[in-house]
Amino acid sequence: MNYTTLPSTDIKVSKLCLGTMTFGNQNTEAEGHDQMDYALERGINFFDTAELYPVPATPKTYADTERIMGNWFKKTGKRDQIVLASKIAGSGDYTAHIRDHEHFSPKHIREAVEGSLQRLQTDYLDLYQLHWPERKTNFFSVRGYRNHPDNDPWKENFEEILATFASLIEEGKIKQIGLSNETPWGIMRFAELAKQGYPKMITVQNPYSLLNRLFEVGNSEVCMREGMGLLAYSPLGFGRLTGKYRDGMPDKSRFKLFPNLARFNGDNSIKATEGYYQIAQEFGVSLTQMALAFVTSRPFLTANIIGATNLEQLKENIDSVDLSLDKEILKAIDRLQESIPNPAP
């Protein structure tokens, strides 16, 4: 396993992070525990979760993933071996069952942190993230900013959020803070406030893969210049980049189970995936491992969040850390990106 540190800290983390959003839906508690055991055995010391999980978010399964993970920590006693990240749910139709307004008010942030600590059976979180901006921005499958601030009821509350986090950090309940699904403007607003003495957002958890390299436009420079790191999620595009859907769509695939989340299912995504499959074949590597190795190799990346529904998938994903992509394969990847740019925003 390769390691780095969370930006601006001495917290050592594996370059691969175990994503857990399937625990409690596609995976049972026992299967989730097996994945955590195996990931730790292979050197992964960074686990990411959220109060929203499992996906898709429903009132019935709210926060079940954190409960499953908390039972593992209690059973194994290995909390001190894990860098643990969680998130507070942002506003949106899919989170109305969690809280109906002012998701990032001081009251709700504190309630969310306390709830996660209780479910995860821990006294602190190493990294706590805002799962989505409260602003009307950065929607799946929407390229660019299409709203107008005058049509957005959100009122700027960045300082209030950071002041609340400062109190929670002082109390020892969280160590570091980060963002998710954020835009360059939002990242910079938080970064500028950190220079005024507020706690610093050190990571941004956004989608990034061969099918969606939009983070490179704006966000990558912001993060590299401001000392922040990407936690890349959906590096395999809901499994599209494994190549397993080239010959059809199994009934239990994520695309069948969660059609509202299948932004990687368009014609251009399918066409691009076929192109990446041919590149992998040409260079004699697994498409899955090529896709993951590409993400892991990016200079703005802190950790690549991998997920799986079985241990065989998890093993192949983790093995990608040993694959180094040479200049020729990277050139081939970039040529395809130029011809079919970012087919799955």
C-alpha cells in the first residue's frame, strides 16, 4: 500500500480509501465487516462513510452504514488503527427525511456529529465533511452553473459553519474538516476564511474518473495552490469502468437498482468505456485497474475512494495500487478524453 498524509496535517492515510455506501443495502453487516477486515489487512487505514448511507438514501435505512461500522469497531477494538471520515447530509429531496431545512445550522451540525459519534461508537472523527453545498449548485448530470443567486434562498453562512466546527474541534469531537461536491467558488470562500483564523477545509470529496475529469477544470488548481486534496469518489463510474456491463446489464447492478443515480449510463459513457477497454487490452492491463491507477496517479489526489460488493472485487481494486501507468498509456487515455470529454458529469 502507498501512503500520504491528509493535507496540512501529519495524519497518515492510505492512497486507497474504503468507501462504505453499500453497507446496509447491497451488503449485509457481515459482508461489510469482512470488507473492513480485508481492507485493513491489505494496508488500507482510511475509511469513509456518511450519515446519509447506505445509498439510495431512505428513511428506513438512514445511517445504517455508520451503525454497521460502529459494531465492527466495538467487535474488533481497532478504532485506533483507522482514519475515520464521515459527513453531514446537505439539503435536497433525498435528505428531507434527515432534516428539512438549515442543514448546516450550528444546531444541526452538532446534532449530526453527535449522532455519527454515537452510531460509530467512537469519541472522535478524524475528518468531518459537508456532504453537499446548501446552495443550489453542482447537480449530477448538469454541466456548469445554471442557476442565478437571486433564485436561491440560501444565505451565506460559511463563517457560522466554520465557527461551529471550531468549537467541535476544540471539544475533541472532530480533528479535521472537508468538503464534498463543491465548486471552485465554494472552495475558495472557505479557503479565504481559513486565512482569517477559521479552521481550514483540507479535503474535497468530488467525483473523478476516466468518465468525469471535470475536477481538473478549476478545482484542481484551487486545491493544489491552497493545500487541499481530492478524495475521489466513483472512480469506476458505478462499475461502468470495470467493463462488466459491456455485454448487458444484470438485474442486481447499481444501474438497475438505482436508475435515478445512473449518470454513467448514457451513450457517450458507454462509447468512452469501450474505448478505454480497448486501450487496456492494447497495453495488457485490467480496465478496472487502469481506471483506478489513473485516478490514484493524479497530483491533486489525496485518496482514491474504492467500493465493492464482494471481496473479489475489493481485491482487484486494491491490487490497482501496484499498477504504474507509463507515458504511452497516459497519452492514449488523454487522446480518448479529447475525443469524448467527460461523458458523465
